[in-house]
Amino acid sequence: MTDTLAAPALTANDFASENEVRWCPGCGDYAILKAVKKTLAEIGAARENTVFVSGIGCSSRFPHYVNTYGFHSIHGRAPAIATGAMLANPDLDMWIITGDGDGLSIGGNHLMHILRRNVNCQILLFNNEIYGLTKGQYSPTSHFATRSPSSPSGSLDTPIDPALFALGCGARFVARAVDTQQKQLGEILKAAYEHSGASFIEIYQNCPVFNDGVFSPFTEKASRDDFQIQVEHKKPLTYGSENNKGLISNQSQFDLKPVTIGQDGIKPEQIITHDQTNRTLAFLLAQMSGRDTPTATGVLYNASEPSYEHVVTEQVSKITARAKQRPEPARSGINDVLRQGFNWEV
Amino acid sequence: MTDTLAAPALTANDFASENEVRWCPGCGDYAILKAVKKTLAEIGAARENTVFVSGIGCSSRFPHYVNTYGFHSIHGRAPAIATGAMLANPDLDMWIITGDGDGLSIGGNHLMHILRRNVNCQILLFNNEIYGLTKGQYSPTSHFATRSPSSPSGSLDTPIDPALFALGCGARFVARAVDTQQKQLGEILKAAYEHSGASFIEIYQNCPVFNDGVFSPFTEKASRDDFQIQVEHKKPLTYGSENNKGLISNQSQFDLKPVTIGQDGIKPEQIITHDQTNRTLAFLLAQMSGRDTPTATGVLYNASEPSYEHVVTEQVSKITARAKQRPEPARSGINDVLRQGFNWEV
Amino acid sequence: MTIVKNDDKIILIIKTKVPALLDKTKRQPLETVVVRIAGDSGDGIQVTGSQLSLANAMQGSDLATFPDYPSEVRAPVGTTYGVSAFQIHFGGRDIKTIGDEPDVLIALNPAALKTNLERLRTGGLVIIDTGAFTSRNIEKAGYEISPLEDKTLDAYKLIKTDISKQTLAAVADIGLSRKDSLRCKNFYALGLVYWLFDRQRESTYAWLQKKFAVHKNVANANIAALDAGHAFGETLEASSDLAGYSIGPAQMENGLYRLVTGAQTMAWGLAAAAELCDRKLVFASYPITPATPILHELATLKDLGVVTFQAEDEIAAACAALGASFAGALGVTSSSGPGIALKQETISLAVSVELPMVIVNTQRAGPSTGMPTKTEQSDLYQAAFGRHGESPLPVLAARSPADCFDVAIEASRIAIEYMTPVIVLSDGFIGNASEPWLIADVNDYPRFGHEQIIIPEAFAPFKRHPKTLARQWVTPGMEGLEHVLGGLEKDHVTGAIAYDPENHQKMTDIRAQKIAGISRTIPDLEPDQGDTTGDIAIVGWGSTYGPISRAVTNLRNDGKAVSHVHLRHLFPFADNQDELLDNFRIILVPELNAGQLLMMIKATGRQNLQGLSKVSGQPFMVREIEAAVDKILEKIND
Amino acid sequence: MTIVKNDDKIILIIKTKVPALLDKTKRQPLETVVVRIAGDSGDGIQVTGSQLSLANAMQGSDLATFPDYPSEVRAPVGTTYGVSAFQIHFGGRDIKTIGDEPDVLIALNPAALKTNLERLRTGGLVIIDTGAFTSRNIEKAGYEISPLEDKTLDAYKLIKTDISKQTLAAVADIGLSRKDSLRCKNFYALGLVYWLFDRQRESTYAWLQKKFAVHKNVANANIAALDAGHAFGETLEASSDLAGYSIGPAQMENGLYRLVTGAQTMAWGLAAAAELCDRKLVFASYPITPATPILHELATLKDLGVVTFQAEDEIAAACAALGASFAGALGVTSSSGPGIALKQETISLAVSVELPMVIVNTQRAGPSTGMPTKTEQSDLYQAAFGRHGESPLPVLAARSPADCFDVAIEASRIAIEYMTPVIVLSDGFIGNASEPWLIADVNDYPRFGHEQIIIPEAFAPFKRHPKTLARQWVTPGMEGLEHVLGGLEKDHVTGAIAYDPENHQKMTDIRAQKIAGISRTIPDLEPDQGDTTGDIAIVGWGSTYGPISRAVTNLRNDGKAVSHVHLRHLFPFADNQDELLDNFRIILVPELNAGQLLMMIKATGRQNLQGLSKVSGQPFMVREIEAAVDKILEKIND
Ligand SMILES: Cc1ncc(C[n+]2csc(CCOP(=O)(O)OP(=O)(O)O)c2C)c(N)n1
Ligand SMILES: Cc1ncc(C[n+]2csc(CCOP(=O)(O)OP(=O)(O)O)c2C)c(N)n1
Ligand code: SF4
Ligand code: SF4
Ligand SMILES: [Mg+2]
Ligand SMILES: [Mg+2]
């Protein structure tokens, strides 16, 4: 079609579906939905070409609320379904919506494999550190000793860190965002969209019903600046309400050390500059606990490599080209295949 | 029993079962079996208390060849079965045997969760970078472009690195060994046994039938010294046939750099000392590719934390103690539970 | 039509269209009544319902209840999909169902009225909080004009009053915030219901005082609201022709009772089974609606040595349960249909290694995710036939909340005595519904799993008990008996891997015989009600027990030759099942599925069968079963 | 007893205990013969077998073959569990089975003799490489004394010669290493077999020259060995009373043929189906014995646009196939029993969202891991009933290697025309066995899946085709038709999440009706052999086709009123199935399971049924079926 460009640009609202949004009042999911719709408008997404695939959970209801193609599938399996869809049609814009339970409990294996294969998609993991839809059991990201209906005396599992896990799986794009930090979230979503391959975004999402305020130490206005560092590529790793805190390298320990510029003779140029292509730095940033060190958000790691569908498609081209160079005639269909090899006439 | 000490110590041979070992001639599995039996003797394992749980694969046949309790279960699920067994009886000595397909393909999720939960066990992942038992398809650890019956034109999946994955999952003990390096393998097995919690050991295992020599660049006598670094806690990270190569910290890059002592003014004291409690160092060592940098073997990471069954048992003690302090009488059985709450007499 | 106004606050309307039920002079006796309370998720409907249940129980009425949660966790206030409801059927005789249709509906907002009014029987009583019928709420509920102002309620009796306002007034002294004060309005409504049916308030006082032991003013406010609601009823009596109803106590066996849900009794039954066989209970599960409450319940029993494990998925949960059994515990896993699907490969392993294991399926409406909060019996095929290979195992079903206790023990006994996985079918209805339970005494149950004596010299992992054909449960830690189990076919004695054709045939046959032989330990099937011969036997299983039972009582009262045969054992069937059914002209099989038990009975060679299928996510109504029977009787008596 | 020695190298022994079959003067004509070649895994047995098959095919004989691999990948040399075998039945008439018992056994080492001799018919011919009967090998095979020196072989004819030594001699000139030279001994044995049955060597020459195009001396060595083996046969003829046999060509339809395994034809059939409906084939699988060869085959078709995806597990494979269908491709997944178990939750999702999908189950012996390399038909229950909820879907079964092509196309057609997942049952026998196939022409098959016209204005995701009840397959990329699919229950038109009871009942009914309606497109069932009425109808499905068919031919030749009814469609059944079966006195259902189809037919209300069950990992023997029939006939004709 030649008139594509002439079509009026879609707004965020044009991506809203007719379905009533049914999350609890105050749920962080609303903010994420808002940011995604805005991003779709800004990147000029085509509705018919955009697909949201989700598993099961509060978060996984997401596809019902956007006006594109969608598949609200089964618990934990969205990455596998999305991989199949991308193999069928590599031109789709694929978004995967998952939760901390959906993506890291039942779906951990598929998440690992879509990341290592680098299938072109954006994976939004809504981390509320709880199973929302099933009414509040602790999840694989819940703090140690979380009390919940299935752990009335406190949970005993050491939580997994989603970003660290993604890095361990060989992810090429790893980011962290906060539901309410719309500007940063929007920027991350755009960067993820631009990244070819699997982009993994952990979004800290508040569940006011079952796990209210679990992230507030680093997301509330009052403490945010001092307990969260928003990293940006090629910018110094500084933070703090007066922006005078920063991270320096603690070389002998292969570690990051939080410091205050001006104190103990720390100079601004000692502060590390964020390099989103450095996986070790990403690993260190992801590990900062939020207790003695700030929680890092933003794009921790972003290294481009060809996506899975790309190499799949490329291989087919190569095979076809090679087949054409062979002395035997190239096969144009299954009928030719059937007639190759040892045959005989009766 | 008071005469336990008097019982004659068992030898490696005492741990051999009566079953004929049925791996292919020359398979690396034989060497691993040998090392494990020797270790069992050396640690003074009790046969009745030792359990080998495996999934399915050539490697997973292992339990049939040791004379202890064993469970040759289903594909990928050994960690989950072992977790249940440890919850039932925390006193067992639990060994899990898995393969690169069993543990990282179908079983990836259970591996992740047993590692983060830190269930007390030793996990031996026989990595031959191939599916042996099903006759040679590429696996999640196979090199990119591996030709196999299911990838006749070369595989297109980026492989996962088992040690890196384990670190991303929050494992507290991560080691790498080589089937034929019996001394190091034995030491690692012992360290793993002593570590309380989940110990993860990737063992490079040659499959002469379907993937012969895939590790030889760093395991063959000729090249081993220059392409493999055997790390030891508190020892300098040196290697090379003349032991004059080593790793220094490339601080600005948060990276390790291979150097030759004496060249470019490199002094021995610049060489980093291995610290098995430093997770970042382990992360860096695990990532060394074996091309420009040597492949690291040995205990990469070892940090003690209470094991899962330990905290489970501890919690029960605490709950019971607390219950005793309450005004209501403690419950001594289900009959008491049934009679708590709102009852009425008819 | 009589309209009585009382202080401008309430209006009692008795529609002349329906016969007046009310008696001015004294309370009207009722045998049973069905009350449905509905309101916003935040209105405390479930608490209200459980207090009403308790008050009834304390007064000796029999009862059955069912909570009807919204599928959304907490939908926006005032929406129809955010409505929470609670239905209770209580009365002075044995109560077997939650009632086909409510007689009384308490609607705390317009959305609650909108979504529940259709269920109410014509002529039933509606109680409405006019304070919640704001134009915004009316619109949110999808009404174009207020249902109080058109013909919507014409066919019903109606009490409407501003409960919100009166609650605020009642608790004004206590000094709670307006918001917190308003949260007491459910207790105001409850007080009114207590007056209506002459229920005593003591148990509710006690509960509130215990629940809010630290927030005493909250307890006091709720008590004040309760009393105010009750007082309002009294004024109604004084000022109208409504005198309330009286419900007598039911005939119940003597003993100590409590209210229980099926999830509770299932959990307790499993814990009791572990005591009876002297094993640790290891319960491994992954949350899923409506199965999770069993996990929640067992998680509170850690002081009894119960181990609960929230696994990473259903496969891991099944494997952990099997691993626990391997190591000598009673390994149990639990889920609902979609999760059971994932466990089948592991269950087949349990069949093959012949370890005990209990798998509880709290069924919900399928296929796929289906309707997680709605009830269905459609996983019977999955339980009986859903594995690869020849992997038979026993299937049991619970019929009611109280029954789960016994079924859990029975399943555990079979699992251990026969060294086999056992599937127990419950469903969302049984799991969440509650009823009074004559509290069991564990000491009354036979102990099991203690007979085994192992002679090391004579031990082989697959040697069998000559009668049960069970192998011995030898577990890690036992010296001198070390062996390896696995899912490959095994030699029929040594357990070593075996590919021999005769051995495989033999093992397949033995596994089948072992399970078939369980029917020997099943008591002979007897009609639950009715004669052992007659026109129609209604054969049911699971949670349809209640409606079938009531229908049969009614039909028999009408002189019809109908019997009720209830199956707890769905695989294998009781030995005498065929013989018993031979004595009836027609076998009617009502099921909340498309005819799964029907097919299984058909496959026994029986011809005189008829199904009654319902797959709407709702339980059977008593009258649906009665109608089916009447139709058959008409035909066969033609 | 005659003993003829030839150059001290060979001894031909004709035991007098059995009647002498051999004719000195000329080749003895045989209608068919069963040959079994056995040796060490490293001996190239499978290659030898496939060359023998090819040579037979080229000479116009019909044939059926089955490779019998060891379950170990490569067991130590000389062990019994390392023995690999290949069985071929060939002859001058249509061949339907691989033969109940071999007539000729070639044993290339003692272990091969040990594990295979029992199968040989009494009086059969054994060919032995004495060079491999070293004392070490004899011991490894578990013989206490050499079987050549005791009575082990008394009941058989025997050709023993030092094949190893003679092979070394034959290839001496070529200059290969001793080890490589010895690897030609299978071709020496093959040459001898060629002589024995008068087979031509040209196809083998050609194959060797192609295979070793770059290693010409390997080709030449094998050719030299083949010729030497053949020459040895000629000397045998000259020096003994063994003149060899002659096998005529079979009556076969004219056309172009090739040898195919079921794995190949299944793969090609799927690729053909994708062409017929103009869709991309996305085949997602996880390796498992014996299903993997389909993946291997399809992985070689990338130049045709076929996409193969080796997933991380079976769940992911099923999901990827479904995701591919969602995006508009023909999504197919494949596994064996244990893997199918893991796919069921996803298949149930496919039932619910009503997307096309094909699931191929190459069955193996269960339960659990079972015996992966042995064959069984025990996953029929799993296919028909193995999901939670009411989730019906069509089940088809292939009957032979060649049949897989048509079944794959048929399954894909149904999947797309009815928007449903379809399960195809094959088994390890069909997958690995080979037979000649009259090569199909894809252009002869009707195209499908092209009818759909979508009018955006009138589109709703769950609007249905009035006849098939299928919804429309609208896929991402189509403008203006955006919608969301999901596993929660859906409104019967809009597809929006719906909890309404009537809607769920309606959707459940429609899903069932849609699948039941597929029977309309199934051709009427007709006896495969025999009349439409008679004493016995043998009803079979899957790979038992061959033995049943041969048994029925034999029985009919004996004048018995037996017919063969073969079912391709196991769910739903053909509309006229009941009617057809009504015309027989007894229905016999032979199955390689404990009676699964039997139960399904019983459940249709039929009484005159009898099962014939075999669960040993081995196919039926023709005579087992004949015996069962004879027993029934005796009884009913009493
Ligand atoms: C196979 C299966 N197992 C379990 C469930 C029940 N289930 C639904 S959502 C959910 C967890 C949701 O947690 P999360 O992914 O964190 O999403 P949230 O609701 O918190 O957004 C579970 C266990 C299911 N639907 N299917
Ligand atoms: C559920 C299931 N899926 C697939 C298989 C088939 N299978 C058996 S072993 C195996 C892979 C083995 O690879 P790996 O774990 O690397 O072990 P190795 O044989 O190389 O030691 C597969 C796919 C199976 N047995 N069960
Ligand atoms: S339960 Fe929590 S996560 Fe789910 S919708 Fe409600 S607030 Fe959001
Ligand atoms: S196939 Fe490979 S891994 Fe398996 S036993 Fe043989 S050599 Fe070992
Ligand atoms: Mg969550
Ligand atoms: Mg492997």
C-alpha cells in the first residue's frame, strides 16, 4: 500500500480496546498500560501488526486492554507461543506480558530459552513480588520471610532477581523500570522496541491489595532519590536528592561502592560512566540490594546481536542459494522431494 | 548403633553396583563414575543414606551403577524429586545427576529453583554439549552452528553457559570440572559435598560417539595448560605450560585480561588472587570464552548460606516453641486442630 | 397492597400479586429458607455469610452455604463484576443443597441487585440498602432508571431502608471515621436478618470480640450495628404486618460440631492420614483456583510436623510429592484440571515405580483456563484415562465438604496399602461450600501401613504381597536394602531394567490386576436412599450428591420407585455395582459434564442408561433432577 | 546328514532332523521369505538391511522391514544388549507384515545368535561368521560353551564360514587398514544372501558409489566384499546340495516406487499438507524416541520453506506450534507418550481458542519411560480422553509406513477446516519400518483451507461456518480484524471473556457438535477385506493393520466368514460404523494395549465384542490373530 504514510497517526487512545479494565483500584498495572499505549503511538505501531501475548495472572490480562492482536494464553507459556508466532511471521511486532509468577515460577524455562535464542520481542515482566490473581501467595521474587496465605509463618525461599537471572541466561537487553515513573518507563519501552532481539524489562509494579508498598523504599517520592539510581548510557552513575552521590569502582573487590562526591576527597571524575554494553557492569548494578546501595533502574544492558528469526531466515536463504548452485535441479516442492533418491518403476 | 565406627571403611569398589555399565566405549561418563565412587569412599559415605536421583539421558543412567539408593526418574525433573525427598528426610546425602539436555533444556526451571532455594545436594551436570541418548541432536549448550540430525545445516541457538546460568540463579556453589581430570574432579566433589546447600558442578564430558573432542582445545594434553586455568581459592590466577600466564583486572572495563608475567612489565603481584567468595569474579571467570582467554575450571564460587531444609526445620522449631508459650494448650495432633475454633455440641 | 411507613426510613411493601406469607400476630414457622447476601467485594459479604452460618449452627439448624466470589481480585466499586455473594440454605431438617432458588435476597448495592435478582424465586423477599442506590451506582450497575422506581421489583416483597445512614447513626458514638463506620453496614443487615429468622446474636458478638481483640472499638461498632439492625426488625414488627419467621432445630446426631469447607476437611483428612500411618505429610502444590485453600490450610499445621512446599510449578509439585514418598513420607500434591494435566507424566512414573502418592484435583470449569471460579465435574476422563501407556490407578471422589475428610484418609490408605498413586476428585463447589460437621475422632479410624516386615535376605524391590500385589515400601536410610527405582520397565522381581517381552506383558497385567483388586477392599455398593430395586436408580458421584439426594427424598415422598446410588469409587468400581444396577429398569446418571461417568458405565456393557448433563459452571438444581426422573417415569410407565 | 567341506573354509550342514529343503539341480521357488540379519551395533546391520530391501524392491518383490536397534547408544562390542538386528520379509506377493518368524538368520557374532536364535522357525537356516566366534565373544554372549559345539543349532540348517577372514582376503588389494577392511564383512554376508535369493547387486553398487563418492576405495572394498560373498555362494552351489532360492516379482500397481519409513512419509505428508493449504509449515518438537526421525526428516526441507524448531521441552514445542497457527502457519508438534502428556494443557488451549494444530504421537511402550524402543498402541485413551474439562478433538491413526502420508494430509485438512487440534497416532513400528510406496503426486490431492472470505464488517472471532461450525482463521497482520484469543471461556460470538452459565453450556455443546460433525466428512466405513456381513469382523486400528490383514486373507482362504474392518478415525467414529458392525455375530478387537479401542466401542452400546490384547512391546503375529479367530468360530459354531 502506498498510502500508509498518509494514514493519520494513531494516538495512545487509539490503542485502547473496548473492554473495561478490571484491575483493582490503584493497581500499578494501570500505569504500565498507559505507558505502553503511549509508546505504541509514539513508535507509530500498526495495530494489525502488533501482537501481545501473555500467560495467566493479573498482569496477563493486559492483551484484553489493547486494541491489537492478542493471545491471553496459559500460565507461563507466553514466550514459547510468541516464539512460534515469530517463526510463522517474523514481521510481527511482538510484546510479551508476564508476571513474576508467570515468568519466573512456572515459566522460568521458557523465559531462559527465549532470552538465549534472542527472539525479537519485548518482554515486560510485571514484578509485584506476589501472585496477585490467585490472591496473594508469595512468589519467586518475594522477600525472604514474606507472610502470605501459603507462608503464614514467612516464606523460606531465597528470591530470584529477575535482571540477574536474565543476564545469566545471556539476555542482550536488560532493563528495570517502575510502574509510576512514566517518563523513564516510556524511554525504556522505546529502547526495547528498537533493540533487535529479546528485550527484557522488569517493571516494579505495586499490588496495593496483596503487597502494598513493597517497593516504596526506593520508589516513594521521599526516598526515591537516595535509594534509586536511574542509569543512562554514557552518563555518570550519580544519584541522590542533590545528585551528589555516585558509584565508584571498588577494584580489588570487583565491586561498586556508593560514595558522596566531595566527601572523603571523592571527585566527580571518579564516578563511573554507565556503559550499557558492559555486561559485568550490568551484573554489578543488578546486584545492588537497595539497602546499603541504591536500586538501579534504567537500561542496565543493551548489546545488539542478530535476532533468532533473523538467523533462521538467513539460513534458509543460504540453503536455497546453495541448492541452486548444485548440479541437481533445485527442489521446488514436496513432489520433487518424493522423487529424489532411490526410486524404481513398476 | 554404637559400633558404627568399628565398621570397616568402604572402598571405591564397594560403591559399584552389580549392574553392567552400559555407556559407549570411551564415554567420559566412565571417568566421572570412577571419581564419584572414589569420593564416596573418601568422604566415608553411608550406602543406605546416600541417594542418587537422575533424570533421563545417558548420564542419567548413573544411579544404576552405584550401590546406594537411587531414582532414575523422568526427563528434567530430578531436582524437584530430590527436593521432595530432602523435605521428607533432610538427613539424606543427596546427589543429583543430570545432563545438558536434562538439566538445561527440559529441566531448566527446576534447576533454577533448586539453586535459589539452596536445597542441600550436589548437582553434577554432565555437559557433553549434545543429546546423547536420543542419538545426537544439538543441545542448549551446543556451539552455534553445530550440525546434528536436527540441525543438518547448523544450529542457530546461542548456547547457554551452565556456570553463568547458575550464578544468575543465585547459586552458592558453582564449579567446573573435566571428566578426565580426576584429581581436580575429586577435590571439587569433596568441596561440593562439604558445602551445605546446593552445589552446582558442570563437568565437561566427552561424548566420543556424537560430539567427539568438542572440549579438546582446552582438555587435550597439548593445549590444556595454555587454554585452561584451574582456579583455586586464595591462589593466584595463573596458568600456562610454564605457569607464567595469569589474569589481571582490567578495571575500567570491569574485566579480566590475560597477560604473560614478565611481558610488558607485568609483575607476579599484579596477578589476581582467586577469591571463591566473590561472585563478580566468578561471573568474570565463567564468561571467559576459551578463545582469547582460557577456560576456567575449579571452584569458581563458594559462599555458604543455610540450606533450604535447614531453614524449613528451623522454622518448625520456632513455631513449635512459640506455640508452647501461648496461653492455649499446644496442639499435639490433628484431633486438637479439629476441635479448635467455633464448635457446638448437639 | 399494604404499605407501612416507619419513620420515613423504611418501607415494607407486600405485593398483592403474590399470596401474603406474613402473619401479624406471631412468627411464621418455616421448614427451611434460602438467603442470599450480595454486595460489593469490599462490603464484607463473606464474613456476614459465615456469621449467619455460625448463628444458625449454634441454634441447631442444619445448613449448607456457598460463597460466590467475583473472578476479579478486587473490581472497581459498584461494578457488576465486582459483586460478591453468599448463599445459605438453613432449616429444621437435614439440608443437602444450597437451595435451588433464594427466598430472600439482601442487595447492598444496585450491582448486587442486578446480578442476583434473577435467581430469587418469584414472591421472594428483597432487602435493599437505599443509601447505596445513588444515581452513579445505579448507572454503574447498568440500570437505565432506578430499579426501585420501575417494575423491576414488582414480583417480589421488598424491605427498603437506608442501611448506610442508619449504620452511621448507630455507631456515631464510637468515634470511627466515616469510612470505617460505613464498613459496619453489613452487620446492620445481618442484625435485620437475625431478627427476621429469630437467630441469636451471641456467637457473632463472640466472634467480633475475638477477631478485633486489639481494635475493641471496631468490635463495638460492629456490635452496635448488629443490634441496630435487629432493633430495626423489631420496629418493623411493631409497625407492619411482618412478624418474622421461625426456624426450628434440625434432627442431628449428638456430638460436637463445627462448620467446615471441603478445603479444610481435605487438608485435615490428609494430616489425619499421615498420623494413622505414622508418616510425615509432605504436601507439595502450586497455587491455582480453586485448589489453593488446601495448601493454605495445611500451611498452618507446621507445628504438627506437616511440611508444605509451594513448588515452582505443578510438575515440580508432583515430583516433590513423589520424591517425598520415595524417601518415606506420605507425598501429596494438589491442583485443578490444568495443573493436573501437567502432573500426568509424573503420575505415570508413580504408577511405574509403584510408590504411594495422593493427587487431589479440585475441579473447575474447562477446557483450558475455562471458568476458574465455576464448578464442573469434567476431569473424570482425565483422572481415569489421561495418561500415556497402560497406567491404571484408583480414582475416588468426595461428595460434600464433610466427606472430604474420609475420602482423604481412604485415598491415603489405598495409596500405601497398594503402593500406587491415587487421584481424588473434589470440585470448586465442595472446596468452598461449608456445612456442619460432626467432628471426627482420628482414633476411630483404623491405622494402616504398619504391617510390613522386611527380611533383608528375602528382599527384592518388586516382590509382591500375595494378596494386594503391592511391593514393599523400602526407603532410603534402611540399611542393606539399597536399590534403584526408575521409569523404564523393570524385571518383575528384581526391578532391574528389563526389555523382555514376557516380562513387560507380565508387569502390565500385574499393574492392572493390582488396581482392579482394590475393589475387594471397597464396601459393597448400597443405595444411599431407597430400595435395592425399582424403576430408576440415579447414579451420581461427587458434588451432585446433595441435589440428587434431595430430589430422591422428594420423589420418594411422592411415592416414586427411585433410588439413589452414590459412587465414591470411580475406578475401579465396587464389585457388586453391576449386580445392584441390574435391579433397576433405568439408570439415570446426572453429571456436571457431558457424560463421562455415563460412558464409563456404558463400557461395562450396561444398556439401560440415560445421562443428564449440565455444563454451565452451576450446580444442579433439585428440580432439574426431579424433572428428568418424571420424564423417564412417564415414558417407562406408558 | 551330509557334510560338504569347501577349501576348509566353509561347512554346510544339512541336519537330517528336518526335511531337506534344498534342491541340487536348480533354485527352489519360494513365495516369500523372512530374513533376519543380526550383529554388533558397529557391524553396519541397518545399512545391510536397507540394501537388501532396495535390491528386493528393484527386482519387483514386495517387502516389509523392521530395524531392531538396541536401546543403548553404542554398547560395548560383543555384548547381548549391543546387538542390532534387521528383519525383512519379501516375496512374490503382497507383503503385509515383517513375518511372524524368520526363515533365515545371519548372526555376525555369538551375541547376535544368542539374542535372535529363539525367533527363528524350527528348520530355518542360520548363517554364521565363525571368525567372530572367539572364546571371548562366546563368553561375552553368555554361552558357557560354544553354540557351534553343542546342540544349540541342532534344529536348524547351518552355513558357517569365516566371513571375517574371507572379507580380509577379498579386500586385501585395496589397501585399507585391517580395521576398515573388517568393516566390509557385512557386505560379504550381504553378497551371500544375494546369491541365496538370486538378488541383483547393481543397486548396491550404485548406493556404495554414491555414498563413498569421495572415499572411492571404501566403496571399492565394500563392492569387493559383496562380490566375494556372492562368489562364495556360487561355490556353495557347486560344492553342496544347496542351490539357492528364487523369489518372483509381486503383482504391484504400475508407477514409480520408493522405499519409505513412516517417519519419512509423516514428514512429507505434513509438508505436502502445507502446500495444499498454502501455509508455512512450522514444526516444533523436542527429541524423543521413537518420534525424533520426523524432526530429522523435516529439518532437511528448509529449502522448501519448512521451519523446524527444536524447542526446550515438549510444552514449549506444543506452544510454539500453537503460536505458529495463531500467526497463520500450519503448526505441528510431535512426540511420544511421555511428551504428549506434557502437551495436553496446551492442546486444551487449542481446543478452547479453536485454532488448527496437528499433534503426532509416535507411540512407544509405557507407562512412564517404559521401553522407548518397543512398540505399543497404549496412548489411545490419552488421545481421546486425556485432557481436563470437556475438550473433545479428532483422533486419527496411521496403519503403515506408506499410510502416514495420507493421514498427515487428512489430519491437517481436518485441523484447518474445523479449526481444531487433531491428534495423529503412529507408533515406533510404523515410524521405523519400511515398505515400498507408490510415490504420491501432491497434485492429486484436493487443496483445502482456501474457502474463507472475511468481510471485516461482519467479522466476529467466534462466528461460525454454518455447516462445519468452524470459526474463521483470522491472523495477525490482517487489518481491521484485530482481536484477542484466550483460554478463559468466551462469548459464543464476540469471543470476549464470558462467565455466563448459558454461554458456557452453549460453547461446550458447540465444541462437541463441531467435532462430532467431522464424521460427516469421513468416508463410510467398509470392510478392508471380506464381506459386509459374516461371523466375525476383526476391527483394528494403527499398526496392527498388517498382521490382521494377512490373518484375514489366510482365514478367508480357508473359507471362514471373517472380515477386516480397519479404523483410521478413532474419534469421532464413522457414522455408519455401528450399522456395519451390526452385521457380524462377533466383533474381535485386537490391540497392542489392554483393550482401549475395545472400551470405546463398548461404550457405543455394543455387546458382541471381544478383545485380543498384547502388551509385550512386540507386534502381533499373524498366527496369534488366526488362533483367536479359530477359537471364537469354534465357540459360536458349537
Ligand atoms: C497451569 C496453571 N497453574 C496455576 C494457575 C493459577 N495461577 C494463575 S495466575 C497465577 C500466578 C500469578 O502470579 P503473577 O504471574 O505474579 O501475576 P500477577 O497476578 O501477580 O500479576 C497462578 C499460580 C494457572 N492458571 N494455570
Ligand atoms: C519427557 C521426555 N522428553 C524427551 C525424552 C527423550 N530424551 C531422553 S534423554 C534426552 C536428552 C538427553 O540429553 P542430555 O541430558 O544432554 O543427556 P546425555 O544423553 O547427553 O547424557 C531426551 C530428549 C524423554 N525421555 N522424556
Ligand atoms: S491483585 Fe494486585 S496485581 Fe492484581 S489487579 Fe489487584 S492490585 Fe493489581
Ligand atoms: S552416546 Fe555419548 S554420552 Fe551417551 S554413552 Fe555414548 S559416548 Fe557416552
Ligand atoms: Mg505477580
Ligand atoms: Mg548431553
